[in-house]
Amino acid sequence: MSKPGSTVARGPGRREASLSRERIVEASIALLDSGGEGGLTFRALSERLATGAGAIYWHVENKSDLLTAACDAIVVRTLASTVADTAPAATIRALALGMFDTLDAHPWVGSALMHGAGQLPLLRIVECLGQQVRALGVADGEQWAAVSALLHYILGVAGQNAANTQFARARGIDRDGFLGAMADAWAQLDPDAYPFVRSVAGQLRDHDDRSDFLAGVDLILGGLETRRIAGASAA
């Protein structure tokens, strides 16, 4: 029996008191991973957290705010695990591969970044790339173009790879079989009309998406280094 004047906390009150923005974000990430953006609803979130929608709205404004917060949490983890005290080019390569793997594991992050352009998740990536591009010695007037090229390449290719993976998984497509059939079709094309496509048919069969992605990053970095050297020579 409680003493006179004392207050006994009720069950729902304890659950709501333990609710935090971090718990809500983590639950949102789980829902997004399992069902995409369509799977993230306040009803599903309330059921997962065993609380009412009102308690959730105390911590987040709406679904857009929730999606941005979930995306930001993933980006923060990616940057923390990939960005180290290394040479600028190595840091950019690590960040690029980190985002490639992140979008593969969390396909919804790509669209969340695009829908939240100008918000914190994307700004974190831009800032990281910008600092590394500046450290590479890229001229001030070319830094924005360099960051834009890297950003659009990284998010564009990584996002497309994630979409391809989701498409294949949803339709039960075997990657090796699909690429093998495509390579065979390319090899049978008219050699006069498609000389290049025929020449790379064998590479298509065995190519690695991650390695091809990193090769593109290296091409951009190589171009930046070439322009830096040319600018220094002309000075």
C-alpha cells in the first residue's frame, strides 16, 4: 500500500517517460529497412514502441522530420566509420565506399537525402567532401564544381545500384544469370554497329559493381589532380 500523499506511476506513464527521440529514430530505421518509406507510419511506429502517437509527436513534428532524423542517424554512423585521419584522396574514397555500402543496406537513404536537400544529412556529406577537396589543393574557384561532381556521382551511382538490387530481389532475379545472359546477347551484336559493346561483353559478365564504382571515384580524383598540377605549372 502506498503512503498517503505519494504518487504511484502508472504503466503507460512509465513507457512514455522512457521514450526518447533516439528510440523513435531507431525504431523508424527498422521500419524503413523492412518496408521502405511506405512502411514508416505513425501507427506502425506506435505499435513497435508500444506507445501512443501523441507521445511520438512530442519528440518529432511529422513524418518528414522523422525521415530526416533517421537518414541523419545513418549518415552520422557512416561518416564516423569511414572518415579517418588519412590523406584527402583516401578519405574521399573511404567515404564514397561507405555511402555505397550504406545505400545498399538502407536503400531508402538515397531518396531521403534528395528529398531533404539542404538539410543536415546532406550538408554533413557536402562538408566532409568540401574539406577534403580543399585539402587536395583544388583552386578556390573550382572547389564547388569538384564537390558537386563527387556528390552527384557518389549518390547517383550508389542509389542506382541500391535500386537495381531491390528490383532484382523483388523479382527473384539471379545476378550472375542475368549478367551472363546479357553478356551473351551483347557478344552477338553486329560488330560494325556495336564494336565497343561487343568488346566489353566479357567484362560485363564478371564485373564487380563496387570496384566499378570506386574506379569512377578515382577517375574524378585523377582529373582533379591533373588540373591542380596544370594550375600550379601555369602560375
